[in-house]
Amino acid sequence: MKLQINTEVVPFEGHLDEEAVFRQKIYEEMDAGQDEALYLCNLSDVARKLDVWREKMPRIKPYYAVKCNSDENVVRLLAKLGTGFDCASRAEINAVLKHGVTPDRIIFANPCKAITHIRHAAATNTSLMTFDTTVELEKIHSIYPSAQLVLRIRCDAKKAQCPLGEKFGADPKLEAPLLLANAKNLGLAVVGISFHVGSGCQDPPVFRKAIAAARELFDYALTLGYRLHLLDIGGGFPGDTGTDIGVIADVVNAALDDYFPAQEGLEIIAEPGRFFVSSAYTLAVTVHSKNERLGPDGTVAHVKYFVNEGVYGSFNCVLYDHQVVTPHVLTRTAGEVETRPDVKCTIWGPSCDGFDKICDNMVLPLLGIGDVLVFPNMGAYTLTIATTFNGFPNPRVMYFADRDIWDLVEPLAI
């Protein structure tokens, strides 16, 4: 039976057969003369991630990092599920507030903010915000002196998908105590300490080191007359299919028990982004051209495939998020691909730019024009950063939700 895909969010029961959806929609559209790439977003996957988070780290409230994926359906769903939000600009603040989120569920977690954005935070009563320099303190003092401030310190993972320490974070030993003293002299309210070990952290023990450093600053702040009550452990949590936050959770929970045992009034938050959305999005692209290179024996030795999405679109994650993407083949008829020989290949995007390369040195079954490549785990730092360079449109997104969360997403349907 064909799916009746005529609403913004399509309900389903049981297992969502992504390949069946892609095979139906892409080949139907191809036969109708359309050839755009297509996303499938499983909103139930996003909701399940929140259940996992609450099970693994019950003391920590997630503040979703909007920059990771600002899709309105995701933001609305998480708003209804009660998460907080990490915003980096006035536009992101507005994107969250429009869904009924109160300002106390937002942290303006950009340590270096434009003056107009600070003014906007003041105008919307978005008072919780980070800083890591004296200049930022002085700006806030002159524009929004009643803001609730969180000092961001630096503690870098040895290995992370996207390091952040070179850009943000005060040295916890040398700079942070001086910044706390400067804030006190300015009469500003510092309420907590934050850190971010790096997006896509692959060094779980670093969380313990960072939490220990935060504890020292909580104690130092007390000598200045500050009673800090907020700890923000940032992001860095994996979200691809098959990954598990359990290892990081074990480190974090043990460190919190040691350095911040349960106490009245202490709030602990985090800023997960890719954890919530990476596995929820799958992208299907179509081969529209190819260039076969023959070997000495006359057989195909290497193929350049050209598809309808590239690094200036959703695959910007290859350039900017250091992501390694791996597709599988979807032909018009199930099982057809098994009869084809494997061949070495390169996958290129649609633009005329020589840097628009998605994958290199791959081995895939020999593909024809109109065959489809499906890329899983494409929800983080992809479509939200995509451009329309060379005039190529961004992919459409189809949304699905199972009956367990339908009451939450049904109002989103057209």
C-alpha cells in the first residue's frame, strides 16, 4: 500500500521503512520530471533521544543547541517536550520564543555577542548568558546590567569533531578568577560556570577534568560573595545511529557525585545538539550524471558520479563539521543492486566547483543514471548551513511521527 504523503507530518505505526518511502517518492517524482534531493525526518527519533537522555543523566536538563539544526518542527517538538534551548543570536532566540518557550528556558550561550543582540536579549527578558572576557562584561554592564551571567571556561577534549577552545573559554586557573573579580567590581550577577569540551567529543574523561575545574571556581566565587547555582556542561554528545552516550554519562555522573553532590538549589544543564537530531535525518540523492574511466583491460576501473546535492548544500558537513559520510545504494527495484559489479568511485556534488566532492575512494555497485544514494545520520550541521550556490535548491524534508508522539506533533500538520 502506498503512503498518502499529503501533510507536513505523516503518522506511522511500528517501524518506519525509510527505503520504501524513498523508493516511492523519489521515483514517482523522477517519473514526473522532478529531480531534487529529499530528506526524511523521523521526529519520533528526536523524542526518543530525550527519553534516553533523562535515563542516562537524570540530574542534567538538556538545552538544545539550536545552531545544530534550526528546523522549526524540531524546535516546536522539543519546546513541547519541555527542554531548554541554547541560542547564539537574536534570530535563534526569536525562533524559540515564537513557540511559547519562556525566556527562563533559554541560555544565550554565545560568549562574544553583538551589542544589538544583547539589547534584544534585554528586550525579551532573556537574561541568562555567557561571557569569557572583561570586554564582554563591560558591554553587558552598559546594556543589560541585570543579566544573569555564566562564566565560560576552557577545557579541551584531546579529540573532538569540532574543537572550540581556540575561540571561546577563559583559562580556569589564570583568567577565570580575575573575570569573577571584575564582574563583582561591576556589580554584575554571576550565577554559574559553563564549559564546552568540543563538539563530537571523543575524549570522555575530559568531562571530569572540566567539572573539577568548575568546582574550584564555585568555591572561589563564594569568597567573593557569589553563591553560584548553575553548572553548564556544554555539548559534545554523539548522536549517530549506533552511538551511545553511556560512556560520557558514566564519567559525568560520577564527577557530579564527587564534586557537586545533590544539593538544594543547584541546577545542572547541558547543550546537546547532534545528540538529538543526527540520526533523525536521512538524505537521499540521485545520480544524474557519471563519467566512467576504463582500465587497461577495457573494463570500468573508476567512476565519477554526479548527484543533486553537494558540499555547498547539505554536505557542507564534510567541510565544516569534519563528517565522514557513507551511503548505501537504493535502486528502483529492491535487490537489483546485488547483481551489479563493484567499482571504485568518487561522488561529486552538482555545482561547477572543483571542491564540491562528497566522497572519495569508495567502492560501490556500478550505478546508473537515476539510481539513488541514501545517507544516514544527516541531521546535524547540514541543512541548517546549506546554501543555494550555483542555483541548486536545498532538499525538501518529509516529516514522520509515530502514534506515541502524534498528540505532540499533530498540530504541526497542515
